[in-house]
Amino acid sequence: MPKRQRHQQLSRLIEENPFLTDRELTRLLKVSIQTIRLDRLELAIPELRERLKMMAERSYDSVRSLPLHEVIGDIVDLQLDKSGISLFEIRDEHVFSRTGIARGHHVFAQANSLAVAVINDEVALTASADIRFIRPARLGEKCIAKAYVRSSGSQKGKAKVEVFTYVGDEMVFQGNFVIYRSAGVTEAGGGEAHENRH
């Protein structure tokens, strides 16, 4: 493939999915990792870590429902009461030592904390969760969770949030969360305080 055409494809791929690693790009464009790195340099496209940092620094809404350090994973995009994206890298401390497979509660915690973080309220608590683990996440993989507020529930004090977690383009987890808002918490007297989950 001519260099110019490869550069156009590389730019398009990263624009569509800024989470692509150099290794994934080599597979998609069928070139060496050195070629990808040179192409990125020529096009002034930063490496993955820098791209994520830039995304995180862009203007996005601030989390209101819990302190940012309590969110599991790095929030890279957040539009309160609409959607959010977080990135969580599976490290040694997150896996079973014999298999290198992530412990499920870490994958769940990323999705759950994002579902709470996307709610535009001072207090938001998980009321219920209907979850499905589709395939195990493994050591070294990057889990990208995408949350979508399906109903803001301002009347009943509850919101419905759907979360999908991917490794690359493969879904590994899906969850449907019902989140109490401030009004729902005082009325229901139930729900589990998010602080108590960690």
C-alpha cells in the first residue's frame, strides 16, 4: 500500500478508535511496528498513553456523584446524564496468578463506578445491576467501558444506565444498572452506598 494511502488509513483508524495500540494498528494495516511508529511521528499522532492523557484533559463534565479517585479506571469522556467512557488496564494485582485471568469484581467495579459517575447528582447509589460476563479479561488487556444513560429518571429518583465493556472490538462485559439519585435515596432508604463497595 502506498505511504500516502497508509497515512490516510492510519489517521482514519485512530480518529474512529483513539484506544488502538501500535500492535493493533500493525495487524490492521499489515505493516511492522517500526513503520507504524514512523508513520505516527510523521503525522504528529502521539502514542496511546499521550492520546489518552489528551482526551482526559479535554473539556468534559466533572463527576459529581463520587470523588474522581473512587472511579475504577480512567475517565476519558463524560457527559453527565448522557454517556461516559473509562479505560482500565488489567495488571498483576487484578488477575488470578495461575491463569492471568482478571477477577470479575474488577471488571464489574469499572462498569459500576462509571454507571454512578455518569449521573448528574450529588448522591448516586447503585440500586440493582443485571450483569453478564461475556469472556474473561486477561493480564495486560485494556478494558474500555462505555456507559449510556437510557433514562434519567428525574421523576422517580432512579436512572437506568447501560454499560458495555470491550477489549479491542470484542465485548467482555455488559451491565444494566439502576441508579438511585438523591431523591430516590432518601425515599427508598435502600441502595448500597458507593463508598462501601471498595
